[in-house]
Amino acid sequence: MTRAEARIDLDAFAHNLEVLRRAAPNSQQMVVVKADGYGHGLIPMARAARAAGAQWLGVALFSEALELRAAGDTGRLLAWLATPGDPWEQVLNADVDLGVSSASALDRVAAAARTTGQCARIHLKIDTGLGRAGCPPGQWEAFVQHAKALQDAGVLEIVGIWSHFTVADDPRDPLNTIQVERFGQAVEAARALGVDPEHLHLANSAATLALPEAHFTLVRPGIATYGISPGEALGTPASLGLRPVLTLVGRMALVKRLPAGSGLSYGHKYRLAEEATTAVIPLGYSDGIPRNATNVGPVFAAGRRRTIAGRVCMDQFVLDLGADNASEGDEVILFGNGEGGVPLAEDWAEVTGTIGYEIVTRLGSRVPRVYYGGDT
């Protein structure tokens, strides 16, 4: 290890997949590995998911799907976020299932299918309330009829209907029940039009854990597979039986004593109350450490939990170690398993006003990922 590394526990990842599988035992599992495997590494996490029995992988971008295929993945794979200029022909040739939300996207799929000679596999998305991607309910029947006409013409196969929750991170919210009902209505309307696909999927991590009525034939867990709670209302990782997968570790680059009153880092937003040992940690916002973690970011250093002292800089931050001893090269844990004073990613999310998803996905490429466990 040099200045820093993100340690990825593949055994913890496999454990989390099993927890989620037990929560939805009658559904196939689509493990979502978009955004570079939520910051954990696309290819290693995809391989670990397959090794742990995941029947499907899910990504947002065509480029992510093609990267998986280039790395040798041959299993079922869904990609769902595309623009008109994306490589539609290439993903069809790579046998990637496509999430489709509009008539114009259906036309692009059909054009690509005719060009390549491939019969496209598509999943029709209904907007049940998120107001993001998905066909609006008022246009659903026309959308399904359009897709069915293309299916009858032999250019595509409708293999799925799906949607996305809005507030599944709070299982008590009545919108969850409304969305399940709207999804069921969309499925019944499609069946009445002669479209009855093999797969129905709605559940994300939170719904996989807490809304069994939303499991259907597939579930799509993402953040929970990486050992991060999908939402405060569901509980902590430990209470959910999840194990955090990523531990972010830095090394002290410089340790020195400074007198009382010394200001630390840009703008002197922190001053030493008394003479103290300080340490420079070579991780900053260019590595994904939030700049607004200034004076609030929790770390475990020199035997106990501490807080970043002063501004987070582009490449570094400073710790006030008080009277404790430390040496250059000592490890500092920014977040990990939450045991013995080690912070969780959720702790960073709380003090910086965001969610655990952002804390792990924002880690930059300058931080090497080191994998252990599994088949490594």
C-alpha cells in the first residue's frame, strides 16, 4: 500500500447477495453493477456477482454493458439508459437486453435490429410514479401496441415489463402501495393487448428487503449488495444483516507537532486549542472525499475515532491527534465496517448531507481497488 487504497471484501459481497436472495427466494436476482460497480469496480464486482449465483446483471449505460461483454461476461444483462447517438447496433450484437421507455426508443431498437439482423430483447418500462424514465400511464396502451407490432414483425421480443420505486427506502410511505398497484394495472393492460412477457421487475434494494409484494419474477438489488443500507428507515447495515464491502484506507504522509492556536488547512477554519500532533492524509476531493466534510468528516486514526480538522483540499486533509502519538505511514480508516469506532459510509453521508450511494460512487480512479476473499 502506498498513500491510499479501497479494500474490497468479496466474501462480504457474496454474503450480502445471499441475504438479499433469502429476502426474495422466489425471484431471480439482477445485481446492479452500474457506476463502476457503485465505485467498487465494474468487472470484479460483476464477476463476483456471477460467482455468487446472480442470474442477471444490470447497468445504466450501453458502454458499461459493452465493457462487461468485452471482459467475457455472457449471462443475461440489462442496460436501460441511452441517447439517440448511442451504439444500438453494437449492444444488440452483444446480446444485451434493453430497457425501453418511449416510442422513439422502440423505433431506434427496431432500426438497429433490422440493420444487424438480431431480434432485440426489450423490457418495456412504465412510469408508476417516479417521474423519470418510463412510459406515462396515459400513453401505455399505445406504447405496448407499438411494441407488439414490432414483435409481430419479428424485429424484437418483449421479455420484460418493469418500473422503479420512488420512496421504497421508507417502506411505510403509501406511494409504495400505489406504485405496486399501478404496476399491476400496467401488466394487466399489456396482457389484454396480447403481451405477457417472461419477466416482471420493480424491486430495488429497499423493496427487495422490505416489500415482498413487489418481488415479481426479478428483483434488482444495487446498493445493499455492497453492504450499505438503502435508507435510514430500513435500519443499519448490521440490523439488515449486511456487511460493508468497501473499506477506504489512507496513510499518514506527514506527522508533526504544532503549537496552540495554529490554524490548519486553507482559510484556517480550524485552530488547535492546545499544542497537538497533526497528521496530513493524502486524500482529497479529487479522490472523491467531499469538500463539505470540512470539520465534520469522521475517520479512525491513532486508535480512536476523530474528525477532519480544517478544509478538505484537492489532494489531502489534516487531522488533529491531540496528545496521541502517530508515525508517518500509519493507516487511517475513513470508512469501513463500522466496528470498534470505524465509521460507516452512512456516517459520512449523514455529516455531509447526502446518501451512502454518493460516498462510495464518487471515489476517484486515483484510489486503487484491492480485492480479497472470493476466488482471489
